[in-house]
Amino acid sequence: MIEIKDLHKSYRMGSNSLHVLKGINFSAKAGELVAIMGSSGSGKSTLLNILGMLDGADSGEYVLDGVPIKDLTETKAAQYRNKFLGFIFQSFNLINYKSALENVALPLYYQKVGRKERQEKALNYLERVGLKEWATHLPSELSGGQKQRVAIARAMAAEPKVLLADEPTGALDSKTSYEVMDLIQKINDEGNTILVVTHEEDIAHMCKRIVHLKDGVIVEDKKVNQVRAEQYV
Amino acid sequence: MFNKDRWKEILEVLTSNVWRTVFTAFGVCWGIFILIVLLAAGKGLENGIKKDFGDIATNTMFMWTRSTTKAYEGLPKGRSFEFRTSDVQAIQDNVPNLRFISPRNQLSGFRSGGNNVVRGIRTGSYNIYGDYPEIINQDPMTVTSGRFINYNDINEKRKVAVIGRGVKSDLYEKGEEVLGTYIKVQGVNFMVIGTYKKNSNDGDGEEAQKEIFVPFTSFSQAFNRGEEVGWMAITAHDGHSISVLKEDIVNEMKKRHKVHPEDKRAIGYFDLYEQYNRVESLFGALKAVAYIVGIMVLLSGIIGVSNIMLIVVKERTKEIGIRRALGESPWSIKLQILMESIFLTIISGMAGIILGSLVIYGINSLLDSVGPVDMFLNPSVSVGVVSGALMILMISGLLAGFIPANSAIRVRPIEALRTE
């Protein structure tokens, strides 16, 4: 599903150049649930941004579902993001003047799905994250966990190939964190490919594979026995 | 492009900070208001001045004789001369493209003291004109009863008269039959065959209604003018400027009356068309000034809109980042910002237009209630001007949104998302 070969990325800061990713080789098959771990500054967010086409790599190859991702125009990148990827952010990033339902429907709107169908689909996804009754509420009326669940519903609404989660539990207490992870596991059970960036060990162990990043290179890549989040909920 | 969701979003954005939107809108509203009111005021002035020209055919000149100032062909300077009836034919023959050439004679009465018209025990002093029937086309009047002078009157030298509304009210009882009665003009009886009224609004309004028209030939006979012609009213055909033709006419007269070709004072004339054109160009300039001032004021309003849109974009940087991460194309975002800008500009501009129209309406009803004011009449703006203003608004909204829209998509989504 994801194929990365010898990926390099450096940021220029004034006259200095900061080499963040120093040759990453990584691949993920469909249906995997991968945790990307690393201390801050290890390059895990940069990697996720490049995977999410929010940022471009300096060199190296990136193939997503057989499509080479290279030299994208902003318009093309937007199209690919919409078609291939779903984002889950640490700070939820819901649009605060739109209701939960409208937030979930947004990626469908960009796919030019008709209004009625959009509403139906969005409501369906809200139901799957257990927030059907909250459809008309604004994000400000939801708790942190609920917001993240709306964000997950939104990420899934466009039926992407890969879900990218950047510290999805970073702003949540552990109980809600487990609820969110439970949801992510269930989505994974249905066959969706999910990448989770985290620095929490327990969250990482709820995935099926852990990739350790350190100073811009992968130092460890191992399969783990998945801890189900259900038992903590 | 114009779907419900987009409109919903535009409204959400603009109503999220109502007062800011209102103050921004005020700038544009004020600009277009000034533009509309200035144009209307200019139009009112124009209407007022043009009304003073009345219905007179404006492609007209008036010509009369004065004394010569140069000796010529053995004749001394300071010599007086008169136009003759034969001059009319001569102009007709030698100068093409003239529509009417009306010789006129006149007895002055109005405001000049002595009463010159008597009917029974009533008297009055009026201007009496000896005229040809064509004069009604050059100095238009509405015949309210009876008829105007015709060629039978001219040929048979009938002593008939057409009197003005003012004359009628002076010399007749209210409701008294006018037609067929006689009035005595300087001792000569004329039968009244018609009455008229004129549409004129200027200071001569009263005088214009107190005139008496009699056939040119009978005037000459009754008041011993012989072949003399007091002055002429000459109108050119449409499409030919009398200002151009007058040179030929004056030269023809100089030739016939042995006036030195370079004697500029011997023949006096008044070129109504030139005056009219001067007024026209004055109003053209006035209109240009109104447009310039209005558009300048509007411009500052538009800069205000642009400013606010920049702030809005700044505030929504993160939101724009989210939307781009979710896959909204840069074009769609640009379009959104542009439409917000245009929408805001047009709505506030419409408010300005409505406000301006209300003020114009108010002034009009005020003018109606206090009666006519000198040199100001019916201020108004045409539908063309209003749609032109809307056009300007549309373009300026586009311009106002352009810079903010570009800055909205210049921020990379990743940077936008990082903004807290």
C-alpha cells in the first residue's frame, strides 16, 4: 500500500540546513496498523507530513497504492489527499462554525458528492463512531473525545486508502485515549490501513507493528502482539 | 460554483463578526452613495438649466442688424441698415441645409411702460410679434384654443392675433369667450383666433405667456414697416450645426448690405446652439467630476474591504489548512474568498444605492412641496447609471478579494495547520 525508498528531507533555517530524514525505507501493506514512535525531533511528524502529501520530500521515492507521488501541483496534491488519505490530528482540527455533521461531510463535498448523499453518508459515519445524536452540535459543544471521534468519522468519510493519525490521543486523558484507540482498532479490523504517530508506549502497543525513528533513521521495525483497547474501556 | 453550501459559508463567515462586517460595508456603501447623489445633483442642475431653454429648437440662431463700424464701397461707417424681406429668400437660395428662416418684427411692450393693447376698458402692455407660421416650430408653444397663424393669414394680410395665456387673463373675464373678439393693438384692431401657452420655467416665464402673435405681413402693413425685417430666427436641419452655417449666413447678409467683410459688429447674432453645447459640455465635465469624486471615495471603501478580507484570511489560516488537508483545491478556496469579497461589496453597494435613491426621492418630494426652485429640477439617476455602479462594484469586489485570496493559498497547508 505504502512504499518508501531512501527518503531524505532537510529544512533550511537561515544559513543552516537541518537534515531531518536521512534515508527512510519503509513499506506498509494494506490492512496494517503501524505505530510510528520516536522522541520529538526524531522526524516522525515530518515523515507523516510527507506521507500525507502536506510536504514534499527532497529525494527518494514514495508510491502510494501504486501511484508515484512526485512533483505534485497543489491542485493535484489536494485531489490525492482527498482520494487517498484521511487525517486525524492531535488538536482535532474541526471547523468550529460547522456542525459535527457538516464537518464529516466536508471531504465528500470536495469530492463533489451530491448534498443528499453527502448528508446520508456523513450521518452513517457519525453513527459508526457513536455520535449520531450529536450530529447538529458544534465542535464547541463536544468533549475532547467526542471531537476526536468526529474527526475520525471525517477522516473515514471519503473512504481513503490510508488513515494518518498524528498523535490522535495526545490531547486526551487515558480513558478517552483508549476509547479512541478502540475505535481505531475496530476500523483497522475492517481492513483499513492506519498509520499512528505517537510517543506513548501503551498506545503504540495497541497497534500491530511499531516503527522506531531516531535522528531521522528507522532504528527498529517490529511486529507486536496487539493489545486490545476494549479491555480498558 | 453557486451552490447552497458556498452561500451558507459566505453568510456564516460574514455574520461571524457582524460589527466588523457592518463597518467594512459602510465604506463601500458611503462611496456609492456619494457617487449616486453627486450624479443625481448634477442631473438635477442639468434638468433645471435645460428647462430654461424650454422647448426651443436648440439648433437655432437669431440675427439682427447694428450700425457698421467700417467704411466700405463708398459708404461711411456708423451707417444703420435694416434686413429686408428679400434677404430671407436670398439666404434660402444661397445657404443650404436650413430648415426654417423666420423673419420677425416686434413691438416691445412688456415691462417697457406704456400700454399698447386695449380691449374695452382693460389695457395692458405686451410684446407683439409679426411672424410666419413656422415660428411655432422654433419657439414652440401649445395652442390651447382656436388655431395658430397660417399662410392664408400671411397672404391675405388678415389682422388676426394669437394671444398668450397671460394676455387672456389680463384682458378677459374668467370664462369669457375669447375667440372672435377684438383687441386693439396701437390703435389697430386684431381679431383673436387662438390662445397659446408656453412651457418655460425661467425668469421670463411670465413674459413668455404675455405675447401676441400676428401675421408678419399684416404687422408690416399695420405698423408701417414696409419691407423691413427686425430680426430673424434661423434653424438648421438636424445633423447640420447652425454654428457652422452661421458664417455663410452672416457673410451673405454682409454682401447684400454692402458691409465690409471684416466688420464684425455690423450684424449681431446669438447662437443658441453654441450656448446649448457650452452648457452640454459643462454638464459633461460636472458628470466627470462626480464620477471621479465618487469613485475615489468608493476606492477607499474597497481598500477597507480588501483589508478586512486579509484579516479574515489571516484568522482562518488554520481552517484553510484543514480544508486543504481534507482535499479542497486551492482554486476552490480562492473562489470562496473572492465570492465573499464580491458579495460583501455588492450588498453594501446596494445599500448605498438604496440609501442614495431614498435621499433623491426625499429631495424630489421636498422640491414638489415647496414648488419649483431656480435651476434645479428633478434630480435623478438613470437605470444605466445604477447598473454601471453595480458593474463597478462587481469589479471592485473582485479586485478587493484578489490579494487576500492569493495570500490564502500562498500559505502551505502544513504551515497553516501549525498555526495555533
